[in-house]
Amino acid sequence: MENGIANLLGALSLAVMDRIEQGAREVVGRGGETPAALIVIGYGQGMTNDKLRRILGLSHSGTVRLVDRLVSDRLVERRGGKDGREVALHLTASGAASRNELLASRLSAVTSLLDVLSSTERKQLATLIRELLARQDTSEMDRFTICRMCDDRVCTNCPLPTSKGQHAR
């Protein structure tokens, strides 16, 4: 039974990701980690190349190339960081607008899959998904990685725990 559920969940996950990726390409003309980078930088938490690299799972050089493209596309700008040695990444006005379009596109892509469910079924699914997420063993960095495409304006109470081994089971 678990293999069947896992297989179905895997198929659904790919269907969701394919729709999100297609929408992202339509918004920013790029796929890969570019959309996630725009969303993560937009969280406004003093994002640096190193933190972005860890969240996106990229190499240092891959992150530098990604940020260089975002700067070249005038979506991101580099500013002095907290200690004078770090470089902080910030969205430009165009980057913020693209981020908003990405988030709207992502929600639309996922919502279109849920439209076939009744209101009751959507509530049941929401409960199950929140419970699945709440039971994961996640560090703060895991949470950033898992939530790298989340709209923080919609998800104001993330169910993912942020300290491995410190949450109730």
C-alpha cells in the first residue's frame, strides 16, 4: 500500500513541479533555480551569495553565475552587507514585480490542480499536507530549502518544524 501511495505522490509532485516550472519560464523566461532565487532573495532577510547557495543547493561558482545573470537582467542588485565584507542581495523594482508574478503563477498552477476537488476534500487534503509537513525532521536550512518557492504572504504559519529532534511527534 505505501509503495502505491508513494508512487502516486511522486506523480502528483512532478505534475505540480512541471506546472510551476512552465509558469516560471513564462514569467522570467528562465527555468532552473532562477525563479527560486528571486523568491528567496525577496524574503528580505539579508540574503548573501553563500546563504542563497546553501538554500538552492548550488556550488559557489554556480551561485555567482546565477546572481550575475539576475544582476545583468536588472532583477537583483548587490549592496553592502552587515559587516562591510558581505555583499547583500536585494531585488530591484523589476525583480520585485517579477517575484510577485512568479508567486501568483505558482499559486495559479497548483490551484488549477485542486479545482477538481470539493471544498470538503480540499480541507481534508490541507489537513493531511500540514500534518505530513509538521512531522518532518527539518533544520532551519531544510525549511528554507523546502519553502524556497513559497509565498510568505499566504503561508503565515508554516507547519515545518525548524529544529531537528525538538518537535512533538
